[in-house]
Amino acid sequence: MNMAYEFNKKVIEHFENPRNVGMMKDADIVETVGSPVCGDMLTLYLKIKDDRVVDVKFKTFGCGAAIATSSIFTELIKGKTIDEALKITSDVVVGELGGLPEKKVHCSVLAPDAFEKAIKKYRERT
Ligand SMILES: [Zn+2]
């Protein structure tokens, strides 16, 4: 079974051209999470201003699904307020991508999870 069979076009497109990849030197918050299931690791860099996500970058050692879901997640939260961005759950991410193979759905939890943890830290600090 090859990737083209399992993943739809939008997932593959984000996997091949992920948005907002890289690191951010002046990030306000950096959060790393991992998935024990397929060994994915994700680091999320966030820049917050007036309770709004003004910039976001990510780096991942992850499978194709982790890359695609993180990519679309960063697109979805960029420019949103923290509270709006917290509503972008893995369900929203999978929906935006037009679905994921069942066994890859756990990978879509990484980015929302990292974001939630990052915001918790950020709010404790400010
Ligand atoms: Zn994965």
C-alpha cells in the first residue's frame, strides 16, 4: 500500500509543501511534544501579541501525517486569538484535511496538544 492510496491529495500536498516549517529565534513560547505511538516529535514556536498568535513555526521528526497536520494547524491558528486557536482541535485539523486514515489520526493530536501546553505555560507566566 503506497501513500497515494492511503492519503488524500490535500494531505499529500501539505506533506510535500509544509507551511511554516523552521525554527523561530525570538519565539515567546517553545513547546515540544511526542507521540509514543509512531515516534513523532513536534516542536512548536509561537509569537504572541495582545493575546493573538502573530507568528508560528514548527519542526517535526514525524511521519507524513504529523507533518501535514502540523502544517495545516499552523495555517489555521496564525492570526487568530489564543481562545479562537484553542478551538482548533485535532478533529478540526482532520476535517480541514478532508480526513486521515484511521491509524494516522493520533498524529493530528500533536500540534493542538503542543499548542495547548504552550498556552498553559504562557498564561502561567503572564
Ligand atoms: Zn505519526
